[in-house]
Amino acid sequence: MMTICTFNTRTLASEATIEDLMVQARKIRCDVIGLTETRRHRPLNATFDTGEELFGTCDSRGVGGVGVLVNTNLAMNIDSFELLTTRIGRLRLRRCGSMPALTVFVAYAPTSSYDEDEIEAFYMDLEKFYREDHTFYKVIVGDFNAKIGPRRTPEELHIGTHGLQWNEQGERLSEFIMTTRTIHGNSQFQKPTSLRWTWESPGGEYHNEIDHIIVNRRYCLTDVGVVPKFYTGSDHRLLRARFFFSRKGEKAAKYKKRSPKPTINWDLFTTLAGFWEDTVVDNIDEEYERLIQHLRDSAKKAEGLRTTKRRLSHETLELIRQRGAARAAGNYQLTSELARRCREAIKEDLKERRAAVLAEAAEAGRSIRNTRRDFANRKTKMTALRRPDGTITSSRRVMEKVIYDFYSDLFDSHVHLPPCHLREDEYVIPSVLPSEVRHAIKSVKNRTAPGPDRIRPEHLKNLPTALVNTLARLFTRYLSECKVPSQWKTSRTVLLYKKGDPQDIGNYRPICLLSVVYKLFTRVILNRIERTLDEGQPCEQAGFRKGFSTIDHIHTVTRLIEVSREYKMPLCLTFIDLKKAFDTVETEAVLEALGNQGVPTQYIRIFRELYSNFTTRISPFYDDITIDVRRGVRQGDTVSPKLFTATLEDVMRRLEWDNMGVRVDGRLLHHLRFADDIVLITPSISQAERMLADFDDACGKIGLQLNLTKTMFMRNGWVPDAPFSLNGTTISECSSYVYLGREVNMMNDLAPELGRRKRAAWGAYKSIEDVVKKTKNIRLRAHLFNTTVLPALTYASETWALRKQDENAVSVIERSIERVMLGMTRLTQVRAGIRSSTLRQQSKIRDAAVYAKSSKIRWAGHVMRLNDHRWTRAVSDWTPRNVKRTTGRPPTRWSDFFTKSFKERYDALRVSRTNRTHLTTLARYQCNQGIGTKFESRRSNRKEEGDKRSQVHTYCSPLCYSFSSRKNNINMMIAVSDRRLVYWRPMYVLNCIPIRSAKDKESRRIKEDKKCAGLSSRVVWQDLQDFIEECGNEDPK
């Protein structure tokens, strides 16, 4: 027995209407419900936790639309759902056991208010699609806005003898039924009038039968009737047809309804897992399976039912019950009112429940993203894929074939590399200690997806000591014998959509779900060889390294652009994109790279064993697709990033780029790497073209390929225009490029990047909006903003060359989000006369502009402390020596912020005008008395007397003196021009000029820095006064 229904939802555009539909659908028996007038703006393909699948099509205007809801027991039979037009959809079910293959057309016909041409086009399209489908069983359901009465003539055999009345639209539908040689199901069965109508007018004055079910095989149809108790507030009633397919065969495999995820008592699990007897088994696979089975059994015994709160409140459920009772009683006014209240109550319940769950997680310090993912009761699946010939398919069977062909080719080796020669070394791998296992377990992240064995990280983190010792013994055995369990040779792969066209299979990232115990084993190995691999990486590689981040390379690139613009130096940046880099690198190339970087041979042998005869299973829908993996490093394995960067470094060492790139303080910078994100840095296009060709040739030898459609270059105005191509393909030129998350351009303009930061900040705020509006805790609200929105708004602010207008732009973005947090608009704020500073006191959030400046200061301090010769420090101190800067004020530099900050900081401590005049008078007086001669004569006396309080270090000239007071730790220089004091300065404050003869050039520098003197004169004045008194001169008044 199978039931197929049709229902006009009136709308399916909100979460509340979907929830209401699911609540009602779970109360009745139905296998497929054809949905019409969904009015969605976005397509929907959702799989609920309980197994149902919901498809909904979209219309840009939000008009019409069709969909289908498939029950749990038929979800495995779905072949495809296609949107043929905005009014016609097609669901194909494949044969499974006793249920034959079936096609269900869902149609929503135009109303009588539409033009005759549009109505005729609808029926022509429906007839065309019906005839093109060659399935043996076909059913057409939907809202046809047509009334068909009983049979009027003996020739109308396609119409039954029961019905209400006819209209003009009914005549057109009857013509379609007769043309396609189908049967009108509604009129085949006698029903009372109260159980026949499917639509009622407002107020219940008129009732019509305008929803219909049409079949092509009369003998399989057993009943057609409405279900009065199914009610969601629509003015239509659900129409249900029952089918009985007599084909004999095996009973269909039913998709079991999913039960709620259980919860595990981890204390009980640890106790049960402690009853473990560690025995050595000769067979590695049996020994490992025995351990895993013990963990499964312990977890099963420690399981408990998870108490999940209802998504709808008891009040809302009572309203739904009252709505159904009022409709059954015929009270139309009350029914309409209750329907409206139900919609509002469901919407409010979902909103309140979501906000409460997220607020609870935020207050407990749990991840809001994970909590939101757990709250969602459905997941999306791919609906269609593009074949290699360019055609689109929505058949699940064909999509599985497309996936198999694509990944079989992706994971297949295309470059023949001979097995790498492993050197024989005398290194003896030490046994794995339980402490190593414990340390590796601590680094495993919680809430990650399990592998095929269904063991989760939480199981490992609650292991008793006995099992930790067993794991250490097993890992030692695997390393010494270079053998691993066969269970580690297979994995599950999930396809995560990245961006771009969702119908392109290349826009999905394959994530390998490996056994957690396997990843624990590779983590132990990585902890041992990580230092060796990091020492083999140059400063150009910043990916997956401790102490490095994306900011390193962003800062380097932006400083290069800044200096080249100020000094009018040619600069060309080529951004390289690799096709599926992690999935296509050859395994033998990886092993050879490990050997070249000094990894012990025994570890290389174990990696070879792990990567040999490996298979993965992809389950896009319900059937598994098994694919052999012959190359690539596994995305999801902890050691994979290090293996890839080691292989890429081995390739880079073979390139002869010693004379390429841009010279920075005597060193040539020709490229930067962050894992597989590579940028070439050259002074000309021709040099970039040659370097790109060399890199492409070297990558081809290890299986890597360049994605020339995404590889781009960017040049400034001092690079001559020239053709740029690779293997006959022209490389695209761009005016800006998003590099490591920040948009860079040759003008170093921050406005486009601030636009991206604005969108990111609002997106981050939307992720916490429910919690922010729900909670009354001001500190929690400010904490969520500071940890979610602020990092998104100020990403890479360490590299910003902020101008005043940029600071204002950042502040404007923050204040707009702040007003929304506080439930206020700009107009309300202006009318109430509330200042932004008052709002800041209420919100307690951090100021974004100040936060950006603080981040920049912290980053500058970090850069200045670097001593590993990385390019971040080199470009920060870089001033081109062989290029003279043109006259005029340069654009805002990255370092201008610090110069301005220091000036503002010491303005309050600057010498007053009175003291400056007094010092000048004093110097003029002492110069007239020949103080310069006494400086020179007293120097030898001070050395002989050993006076450590004050000492003349250098006598530069009659016009320039160096003075040092060790007592106050002050270095000071006095420059006298024309017997007058021109300048004095504390040397430790601004890193003063070296003490040497005060020639014209030096005097100019002194005069230019005259306004930057920044220390109180009181200390210096006392030292100078003491020195003069020692020279035997009177203090001038």
C-alpha cells in the first residue's frame, strides 16, 4: 500500500510554515505529498533528523512554486526531483523491492484571472513532460483551479461517475486527460459532499473540488479522498490517493526512522572500559578489532536517552488542536483567527527556542556555531550536478555516476614516479610512551566526525590508564613492524560545498573521515618529526607553522606595494592557484620529500604502508560509492598539511630563482607561500612569466596542476604592459585580489577592504543576533560582540595604513551594529539626542578603531622582536638605497601611525617655551666664555678622576657636543650654531643621529627634528647645570 497526496500550502517560505507542515504530516499516513503554491524565494532540499526529505522550488518573484515531501520509508527510493517550470515539478522514485518505479508530477495551474495563452502554455508544457517520461507508473497531482463533475457522455471514459460540478477550466483539464489517455482519480470513487471538496472560500460560503489526482493505470488506484484533520491554516484540504502495486517481489528495504542521538555517561564509560584485559594477539587486525569492539560495547552500555525539549510549546500545540476542532465544527471565523494565531505562535516558539538554546550555550561557554548546527533538524543535499558534456542531471543515480567518475579520475595517479629509494640509517625508533599517547589525546579536537569505526574523540579522552597503555603498546608494534590494521585502509568521505556553482562537482571539497585512533597514531608520529619538518622550511612558507600566521604574508605584500608606490618602483604580483593540490600530489613525491628533509627512514616506511591500497567510500545520498585512492594527502588527517608543505618545499629547492625577484636590503624576495597559496614577486611581467613556467613544469612532475582560470597577476603603473601567458593560455590581469582573506590593490586603497569587512561584520553579527536580543546580561552581550563581530571587522588590521577617514568608516560600521544590538535606529538616536558615547557606555563593547590600533601596536612589537630573518621584519625596516624618492608628500605609510602616536604621546612632556629660552640663553652665555674648550680640557680629568656621575664622551667640533649622565641614564647632544643653542635631544627616545661632526647635512637633520624633542627638560637641565658649575662658571639669571 502506498499513499500519494496533494496539498496547496498557500506558502512555505518561513520556518514556521515548514514546522507546521511537518507537525501535521507526522499525524497521518502519507508517503508522498505534492506541495503547490510554496511561494519560496530560495530552493530547498532538506533531510530531517527523522528521515523525511523536503524539496521546494523557488520563483524570483515569490509567486507559485511547487515542492514535494517524501516520507522516511521512501527516502531511499528517490531518484531525483526536478523543477521543470515554475509551475511543474517531477519526482522520480526508482524500483525497490515490491515497489515499482514511479514518476509523480506536481502541477500548479494558473487561475482563471490569467490570460488564456498562459493557461494553454501550462497544459502544453505538462503534456510534453508527461509524454517524454517513459516510466510505467505515472501520477499527476496538484492544484489545477479546475472543477470536474461526473461523467456526462459515454465517451468520457476517462472521467468517473462521481463529482460536484464543471467549469471552463475543468473542460480544459478534461481535454488534457483524454489526450494523454489517463484517468481522473477523484471522480472514480463515491464520497459524500463533505469529503469531496478541496477548497473553501473565506467564510466557508463556497466549496469547490479544484485539486485533482490523475493516474495512467486505473487498476492500481484503490481510493481517493480528502483528509479533513490535516490543517495548517490553508484554504485547501489535503487530497490523498491510495495505491496498491501487485508486483511480486522482495519486500522493500525500509529506511528506519532515526531515533534521537543518545547521550553517554562518560564516568560510567570509563569504569566499563577499565574492565579490559590486555592480551597480545598475533593477527594485527584481530587485535585492533578486539580493542574497538570493547570501546563500542562500553559506550553502548553507558548510553542514555537524551531529553530533548519540544520545539513547540504546549500552548501552541493546544492552539493547533483548537484550530482543527473549530474547522471540524464549521466555525469559519474562529478557524481563521486560530490559524493566524497558530502561525504567529509557531514562529515565535521557534525563535524563542532557538534564542534560548543559543543563549544557554553562550553563557556556558560552548560553541554557538555547533549549538546552532545541533538545533537545526534538517540538512541539505545536492539537487543536481553537471555532466562532463555540460548537461544538467537531477537523477540521483546519474549524480552518483558523475561523482564516481570525477573522484576516480582525481584520486588516480597520472604521473609515473619510480618508488623512491629509502636510505638505510641507524636510527632506532623509540617505543611509544603512554605519556606520548596522553599528550596526543589532549590535542584531539572534540565534536569531530567519527570514522568508519564510529569511535569519537570523546571516547579517547575518557580512556582509563589500562587502555592508554594498550594503545602505546599497539603503536610501538605498528612502528617496529611497519604494519597497520586493515581497518585503517578505508575511510568515509563527505563532500563539503565551498563556493561557486553548486552544480559543479569541482566546487566541493572532499573531507576524509578517518578513524580517530588512526589520527591519534599519526599525531604521535607528527609530534616526533614536526621539528625536523619545520627546520626544513624557509621563511617564505608561513602555512601550518608555529609562530606564523596569515598576517605575516599580508604585511609583507602590503609593505611591498607601499614602498614600490612611494619610490615609484616596478612591482608585479602573480597569484597562483593550484587545482585540488592536497588531493593530487603523488605519494612517492611525498615520501621522497620526507627523506630529503631528514625524516628517519622507519617513519617514511610507515607512511608508505598507510597510503598503500587505500580506499574511500562516498555516500552522497544513501548508496556507498567505493573509490581507490592512489595519490594525494588526506584532508582530515593531522599530518597531511606538514606532508604537503614538505613536498612543496622539495619542489621549490629545484627552481633556479637566485637572480629573480625584488631586492630588499640586499636579499632577493621572489615568492611567498602559505600552504598552497603562492604569490610570485617580480619587477617585470617577463620575469613573472618565466618563473610561472618553471613552477608549472616542476609541479607537473609531482602531479600538481595550475588552475589557469584562477591564476591572476597584478602590476603597478611602473611595470610596462606586456603579454603574459602560460602554455598558450593568457593569464588574467586584475586590479585587486583577495589574498589570504584581505583584498589588496596596487594603490594600497583600504576602502574596498573595509567594504568586505563591513559585510563580514554584519554576517558575524547575524550569527549571534538571536543570543544578543535574548540575553539581558550586558557582559555576555559585549563578550559575544568582542569575540565574534570585532575580529571579523578588524581582520588584518595589523597591516592597515589607517587614515582619518578609514578610522571614521570603521567607527560608523561598529556604531550601526551597536545601535541594532541596543534596539535603536539612527533616527531614534538623533531625535532623542543620545550621543554615541552614551550608547557605548550602555553596550560596553570595545571601540573598533582603538582595537585596530592596539592590534597594530602589538603586531609592531612582535615584528621588532623577530630574529629569524623572516620577510615580515625585513620589509618593515626596508628603505630602498638605490632609488631616490620624488619630492612631495608620500601616501600614508604603515609606520606613520607610530610616528604620529609618539609625537602625541610626548607632546605633554615637551619643553616649555620659557625653559627653551632659558637653555638657549645659558648656552649662548657659556659659548661666549669658551665652554667648548673646557669640555675638551675636562674630558681627560674625568677619566683620571673616575667620576661616574657625569662624563664627556666625545668632542665633535666647536659646534656639536655629546653629553652623557650615567646617573640619570640620559644621552644628550648639544648642537651650537653661530654661538647659539640650536637643538638638544634625549637620544634614547627617538634613536638620535650618530654622534659625529656636525656638518651641513647633519645640521639640517637636527633642525628638521627640532620639533620632535620629547622629554622634560628638568632632568637634562639639572645635569647641564651641574656640569657648568663644575667648569667654574656662574649660573646666568
